[in-house]
Amino acid sequence: MKTRAAVMYGPGVTKVQPGDHVVCSFVPACGTCRYCSTGRQSLCDMGANALFGMMPDGTFRFHGTTPDGRLEDFGGMCMLGTFAERATVSQHSVVKVDYWLPLDRAVLVGCGVPTGWGSAVYAGDVRVGDTVVIYGIGGIGINAVQGALSAGAKYVVVVDPIEFKRDTALKFGATHAFTDPVAAHDKIVELSWGQGADTAIVTVGTVDETVVSSAIGTVGKGGTVVITGMASPEHLTLHWPGIDLTLNEKTIKGTIFGSANPHHDIVRLLRLYDAGQLKLDELVTTTYSLHEINQGYQDLRDGTNIRGVILF
Ligand SMILES: NC(=O)c1ccc[n+]([C@@H]2O[C@H](COP(=O)([O-])OP(=O)(O)OC[C@H]3O[C@@H](n4cnc5c(N)ncnc54)[C@H](O)[C@@H]3O)[C@@H](O)[C@H]2O)c1
């Protein structure tokens, strides 16, 4: 994570002006493709090359020299690049935000907050009185907790092997926390009078068959499993009797950016924060200077941060 401040702009830029405060969205949204124009900006066609960092015009903005002296292009992660003090980005990747908001908090709504919050509110379609289970309480999962609560869930059950993560989820309002998914399943059966969870959200660091099976087995009739965490492309992650899906009308769906619309939801979430209805300050466990980046990675691996932010 990093703070990104005021913009400068080149020819053809119409969405922002010099001095605007912006949040960089990891999903670009052009506003005009089939998906953007039907309210599904998270699926914007421009996202196709975002993981490789190629800009919409087919060029790259980062360049380097190979050991044998050749000039080479490098993709900026999600068309943004990370850990640079300055970057050239597409206007479709930036969302203008209210100037009075602190940028070291606003930065959180470029990825983790909308992805987790939207996994519950949009992809999971959590309703008042629902029972929700969330596997994995990192920067994404903790915001799924916030989303589920804001949608009115009665019970929010979390599963994470790390005590600090479970405790943080409880502080954010989760109702129950478990290390063991079987214990979580049994509690949910008890809480729901045998019906199972309405929504399960998978936000673990690396999704595998075991956690997906736990999620499908814990939702009840008409339940939805949302897979937000990324899986290795080399492994199958779904192995479940289709008859359960058919007879119990279960839905399994993936989501990118929590199925949120960057141009609407980034501003919306920040205004919820401004109104005291969304926690952002509490998400930041540690801040780092750019020189401390390796410590930030180590803390991420050690599970000691909910979110780390680099301050320039
Ligand atoms: N779909 C999207 O749009 C999107 C966007 C950003 C990140 N992601 C993905 O979401 C996932 C989570 O990201 P993050 O930043 O929150 O990661 P993180 O590393 O901060 O948190 C992951 C958490 O999962 C827990 N965990 C690991 N295995 C578990 C298991 N089997 N059961 C329960 N908990 C388990 C870890 O202890 C950790 O607390 C990653 O796969 C990331 O790539 C998806």
C-alpha cells in the first residue's frame, strides 16, 4: 500500500486536473465498455492487461536494462506500479476524492477495502439477519467483516489460524472467531438452527480445495460462496458433488474488486469513513518508510499486520 497525492496530467486527460487528490484503483474503469456501461466496472475490458501492467495503448511506462544491456519494458502492477514516488498512470485508473481526506487512509480504498466490503455487500448479497462466515482475515477479509456488518448480518463468523487476526475481527464486530473450520461449521449449524450460513466468503491468502470445500459445506440451502482470494492457476480448487449445488440451489461465484464500481464505490466508501461509518484508521497496523519495505513484507508474511502503509 502507498499514499498517492496530487496529479499532473498530459494531453487528452479529461477526468482530473493538476492538484486533484486521487485514489489509484487496481481495476481501471473506462466508463464506456459493455461492462462499465452496465454498472460492472470491476469487469472493465481495460482490466485484461492490468496484471501485466500494459497501458491501454499497448505501451509500458517502466523500462530497465537487462544484464546484457538491452532496454526492456516492465509492467507496473495493475497498470499502477507500486513503491514508486512518482508514476505515470492512465486516467481510467484514478478516482478523484475529497481533498480534505487524509491520503494515508484514502489509499486503503484503492484495493483492500472495496474488495472485502464488496465481497459481502455486492458479491455475497448479504441481507439483514443473515449468517456469514469469512475464511481468512487479512486486509481483504477484515473488510468483508465490515461489509457484512454494514449489510445487517446477524452473525459474522471468522476463521483464521492467527490469534491477532481473530482478535482484530472480533474488535471490528465479528460475533465469533475460530481457528478450525470444522468448529466454525458446527457453531454456524447451531446458531442457524441447522440451516447453515447464508454466505461464505473465502479471503485466504492462497485459495485451495480444502477451504473452498469448507465454505460450500457450511452454506445452507440457497447459500452463496464468494471466492475472492486468489488460487494457484496450476491447481484445481473446486471438487464438490454437483448434486448438492442442484438440490440446495447453492451458488459459487468469484469476484474481482468485490464486484464494486471504482468510480462510485471509492468515493462512497470514503464518505462512509468521513461519516464515521467505516473503519479505516483501525485497519492500519504499521506504517513504513520506503526504505523499510522489506520489513513490511516480513510483517505481512508473519501475519502481524492487518494493513501496512508506506508513507512517502
Ligand atoms: N479478488 C480480488 O479482487 C482480490 C483483490 C486483492 C487481493 N485478492 C486476494 O485476496 C486474498 C487475501 O488477500 P489479503 O491481502 O487479505 O491477504 P493476507 O495475507 O493479508 O491475509 C490472508 C489471511 O488468510 C489467513 N489464512 C491463510 N490460510 C487460511 C485458511 N486455510 N483458513 C483460514 N484463514 C487462512 C491468513 O492467516 C491471513 O490472515 C489473496 O489471495 C489476494 O491475492 C483478491
